[in-house]
Amino acid sequence: MSDHPVPGVPGPSGFTGKVALVTGAGQGIGEAVVRALFRLGVAVAATDVSPKAVTALAAELDPRTGPPPAAGHGAGSGAVRAYELDVTDPAAVDRTADRIGQELGPVDILVNVAGVLRTGPVAELTDEDWAATFAVNVQGVFFTSRAVVPGMAARGSGSVITIASNAAGIPRTGMSAYAASKAAAVMFTKCLGLEYARSGVRCNIVAPGSTDTPMQWGLWNDPQAPGRVLDGDLASYRTGIPLGRIADPRDIADAVVFLASDQARHITMQDLYVDGGATLR
């Protein structure tokens, strides 16, 4: 088990020697999570369906990128290694998890970030839209969790954080597939947390609202769109953001770091909304 937090010492603790697997690490929230964990000395396996982005990120953060370090290398020094991974392919997930274990060490922290967004009224969604959304947003979370959580349990500790969305907790027009998939990922993660709680594995959810990422930009089709997000839009039944700002990806990464840290050692099966109050929860 990791060391307990030290009273009076600021900042998160418990990251020394840890290995993290982050999906969807090529941009946005996933990239911010990689950067945050790396700064804390974690050995991070940055995975993405697009290898170019994670390769560039690893090269930027860790000049040692190239030949993999010995297993367990990440102790206190921080490392980033890039891995191409399609989370919808269970065999690829298993192979990549095994490779990460051999090259970096057993995974202590799993952050499920990979996600897709297909929008449109229910009657206009295609079968492919629905299937693709659930394949990444739900099945991907299942496949990665199944690949690494039993190992965590065998070692007596671990942390799983699934990035969901505030859309999982409040209806959104034109976002039925996305909202339903994120709600499924939330309940899966909570059930996972219940099954593995006695094994020392904590499973939590971070639910962002509107965040300054490429996914968010794809929803904006006119210059007034950001203003409607902040101020609310009666036509789409949106309340706006009480704090008056769109989240930076680092805001979400900070929540992930907290839940992965020893400061959250008694927190599991919780759903932390990081949306500036947009859902009025």
C-alpha cells in the first residue's frame, strides 16, 4: 500500500513509484491528465487510437522516450511512454496492458478518458452513431478495467477514474447517445468499485461540464455559441454555468489527481461533477 498523507505537507501524495494508464491521451483532458501525473513523478502509459499525438507528447515531456525503461522504472522520476490503442478492441487492450506491465510495471492508476461524441435528434441518429458511441464510451471502459483491475486487486491497491460527463446526470437535447453512454460508464464504474472495494481498489468518476477541448469546439458552429454555454440557452433547456467560465482541461486533471491520491484514500464509487455548477447539483 502507498504511504499515508503527511499532515501539514501540501499537495497530493502517494504517487511515488506509481504507474498509470491513461486512455484518450492524445489531446484535451487526456493530455492534461498525462501532464499532471508526469509532474508528480508517475510513469505514465499515454494511449490513444492516434499514435502521432501521444508520441509527440511523450517526446516533449520525457526525453528518454525511446527504448523502454526497466519494469517499475517510474519511481519518483516521472516517465511517459506512448502506446497506440483502440479501446474498442478487447484483444488489443489486453496486449497493450501486458506490454505496459512489462515495460513500465504493473498499472496502479487507470484513467478512462477516451470518448467520442455523436450528436443529433434521436430520430436522426444512425445505428452506427449509437454503436460507435457505446463502443468507445462504455465498452472501452469495460475492456480496460477488466484488463488491469484484477492485477490491482491482487496487489491490494489501485485507483480507477472514469471521465464521464455532466450529461450523464441531466438530459441534453441532441445528445442522447452520448448522455446514455456516459450514464452507463458511470454505473459500470460504481459497480466495479463495489466489487473490488475489499481488495483495496477505489473506483470513482469525474464528470466534466463544458471544457475547452476539441470535442467542445466541435459543438460550436457560430461565434455566439460560447456565450450561450456560459449564459444558458432556453431553446435547448441549458441553465448556463454559474461560475461564469468554461473549464480548462487542467481543472479536470486536478480532480483526477485528487481522486488518485492518498488524500482520497477513503473515497470510492463517487461521481465528482466539475462543471462550474452547470447542473445545479
